[in-house]
Amino acid sequence: MNNNKMLNYIKDVLQNIPTGWLNLTTHRLDIYNEKLAKTEFLDQFENLYKNNNADATALNQLPTAYDYIRLGHPLSCVLEWVIADLNNLKPEAVISFSSKTTPILSVLRKNLLDNKKTQINFVGQLPSIFDADILRTVYGYNFELNQVNSAEDISTFHGSTIFINQQDGICHATLNNNIDFTVNLHTELGSVLLVNGEHNTSYISDIQHVRRRETIAMTPVNCLAALNDLINDTTSDYTSSTLQSDKTKVLASIKEITGSPSKPLVGSSGLSIQYAIMMGLIHDALINHKGKDIKFIVPPNCYGGTNDQARRVAACIDNVEVVDLPVDGDNDMVTSIDTVLNTIASQDAVPYIIAEIPTNPRVEVPDLLQLKAALSKVRHTPNGDIAIDPVFILDQTFCPNVLFLGEDKILSSVRTISYASGSKFPSGGHCTAGYCVGNTKTQDLMVHIENHLTLCDNEATNLQYEILAKQLPSMNQRIKDAYSNTREFVNFIHDTLPEAKINFVSEALAEQDFTPSVFSLDLPTKGNTAQEKEDYKRALNLKLINLMITQIPSESKYCVSYGQLNGCYWTIPATSTQGTTKEGDKDYIVRASLSPNLDLELHKKVFLDFVKSM
């Protein structure tokens, strides 16, 4: 490519970018092919470039890149494409991060699993948040540090070499034959990792998966800023004059909403927070329960990101293991917890439980008094010692308004940490930032969690704090209004198609503030064999969703979002939120989520048309 031609084209693109490239936090499944993710977007983007077509309509018709916004998005793909061109690399060899340390950790993780050494080269000082001792002792990473005057001082190393390049502009990189990975750092925007050499291409998918599960891509607004600086040959000041006031408002809102006595922690995404929780708890166990095995107890059919991340952590640390916790359908969460904790007590291990309440996608709530009893039960090890009490890690994304942790609340006496995905109700779908809080019994644990959130550089960005400051105060009212719409729609479906099985909270649970705006629908089926019935139901699922999004395109989307400000989103968990879940644990049912603002009567009409067509 000719650089001037390319940069002129990008300038035109930036003037015409679709609003969704900046504002959407989750992908549209109708224009998303997960197997082609980034390549499909860039293939068609390059065709536009070759034809010098930067028309807004043409850009808007490009397929979804990655999956808004955590793994990647259109603007991160464009930024990476530009940087690849400037540095004579393939686009897939350039990977942007919101975090400045996680790209380094992504290489360390792969080399840990491959039993390969890593040399980290840097000029001046390492980022202050880079804690080599913790990375070695808690994460198990094997590396050596090498301070150099310049990239030219890096010599041949038997293993992988990383060069940390701290500069204002992140688009130009230093590469040579002795550098495997260059990490360009920008104080405000994030970082870009460049994979150098064909012999390192096997790292690319692993690095992308770290970005998908433990952090996020560089955010759209920051990608846009980096591109504008490049186009205009400027070095802008991106410090926020409102950050401290926004942060103060966000922390106060979270404390008020949750009733938690702890300092809230706000991360770049729900999974960023969950990763900090897991690593913080492992850190605590290594200090206070030396030599003991650590068990993360996780529902096998829960959100695929949770499931996958837990197993990825266990794969890296010898004494960490994932234990299944059946919670849905014929399985009762309380009974399962009691059984699993009895087993772990007999092993004298450290139990950490991750569970969603209500569950996803069956929207079930356990008996909370029985849950408290099961978690509080004193158990004993084989030699008669009191077993280590569990930490309950509660994913409250579906109902972040329910008070679990405050004084005299149902889980105030059990070590409990609650967290929520911020792309849902907290931000109304405007950003990915998530948060966590603890009760009085987890104060020491929260210190470790905060340390690991900082180490991974996964705190929420300036803009994320700004968005949460605006959206959190209205969250509980939006939850109430969205629930009202959902209850009315669920009642309509029950009356219109009584043979369908609807998974939703009872009126009694709603009176206890369990007011989600998501439900799942098991449609009636027919056929002579189990396979015929399953095939018929799956086809019927798609028929319903396709009818909704074609008849109400301004409101109904084929998407995985929840807690959005407007419209109605439809998905099939087995092919979206449970993407990495074992096949036998997947749910091939319809999941719908309603907002406070939509044309409910039109949705009823289209659903009635669907029933008449069956």
C-alpha cells in the first residue's frame, strides 16, 4: 500500500464512520460470522479501500468485526490494519489492548503452557504497575527482565523476546530480527502488540483469546483518537478533567445500589473484574492456605466467558481445578453446592463458587435461606479440622438491584463477592465496564482483587467512568420498567401459546426484587424421534427470531445484549453466550431481553402472527 493514499482514505473513513462503530457494545448476530470474525470485516474493508469507497452507507454494511467490544470491533480492526501497513506486517499480527500490561501477560501465558522462556526488554523503567514478583509467584510465569538503551541492544535469546516501547504515538514500531514481540504503550489510550516473524504466528490466536477473556480491546473512542493523531500528525492530551468527579459518582452509586460496605472496584469489562476476582482469591489462598488445592466451582452451562475463563486459569496453575456445579432444570443449586462443598471438605481444599442468580438462561433463583445455610454449614476435613469456608462469587448481572451483601442481608454473614457486567443494566449498553463489591467478611480479599485489577491494568477507562456516572443513577428505575414490559410479554405468550415452556421468575420472586427483563422460551415441538423433535424446535427458534427482527427491524435485534435502553434483543444461548460451553450443556432455546422503551403491542402482534403460522 502507498502510505499517503492509505492515510488519505482513513481520513475519509473517519469522517463517515457509522455511529454503531462507536456506540454498540455487543454484536448483531445477523451480520456476524464468528469463524470469520476479523478476516471477513477486513476483506470487505480492503475492497472498499481498493475502490476508494469511504461512503457511510458502504461502511455501515460491513459485517460485524469480532464481537463488540471486548474481543475487538470495527475501529480496532481498522487501527490494527493501519499499523500493520505502516510496519509491513499482516493485519492479524497487530493486536490492540485497552490494558498496557495484559499484552505482555498474553505472551507469558502461552510460553508458560509451552514451557518456553521469555525475555522482557525495556528502556528506562517498566510500567509501575508491572509486579514481577506476583507474576512469578501467583501466575507462575517464567521470564527475565533486561534493561536496554535501545532496541538495537537486544541480542539473540533462546526463547521469546518482548520489547516494551513507551511512546506517545503507538502506530510506529521498532522491529528487528531479535525481537519477537513489540508492545507499544500509550499512557492514556492503551497498547498495541506487534507479532514479528512467521515463526510466531502460532501466538496470534492465543493472544487474541487472552484479550477476549481477561481484558478488552482498545476501546472504540481510544482507537479513534489514535487514528486521528496519526492522520493529523498530532500528540493530543487525553487526560480527563472530569475523571475524579465521575469516579466519585460511580463508586457512590454502586455502594447505594448494592448496599455493600466495601469500596467498589470498576473494571474495563465484566470478565476483567471476574479475572481479578479469581487471581486475587488464588493469591489469598497461596498466602493463607499454603499447599492446599484450590477448587473453582462453576455451573457447566453458565455464560461461556465465565466457564472458559475459569478453565483457562486452572490450566495455568497446578493446584487450581474447576469443579462442575449443576444448577439448572432438574438440578437444584443448593443441593449441588452442599454436595460439592462436602466433597471439597473431604479433600481439605479451598472452595470458591462462581454462580449466577438468577441463572442463565433458565432464569432460576434458589431458595436463598437454604443457600445461606448450605454456604454457612460447618464442615470438617478427614482429620477433624474445620474445613475452609467457601467464598461465594455472585454474578448479579441479571438482577444487579437485589441487595445481598449489606448489613443483615441474606448473604451478609457468608464470604460473598458480587459482580455485574457493565455492558448490561449499569451502562444501558453504552460501555463494557463491570464492577464488583464485597461484604464485611471479604475486606482482606478485596485488597488482593484490587491489586490484580491494577496489575492487569484493567480498571475502567475515563470514558467508561463518564458513561457509568450518567447511567447508574437511573438503573433501578430502568430495571423496574423493563421488568414490567417483560412480565406483560411473558403473560401474553403464556396465554397465546400455553404449550410453550417459559423460564421466568415467579410473581413471588418479583416481590423480592428479582425483576429481570430476560426470559427463555422452550417452544413446542413435534416429530417421531428425539432427533426429529430437536431439529424441528431449533428450526422453529430461528423462525421466531427471524420474524421478529424482520418485522420490527427498528427495535428487535438478533443480539446477545441485556439491559439496553431501547428495543428487544433475541438470541439462542447455545450459539451465542454459551459459545465455548460443552455441547451437552448448551441450551438450544430462545432467549429474549426487553428494554424499558419498546413498542410492546407490535411485539405481541408479531408473536401472534408467529403462533398462527405454526
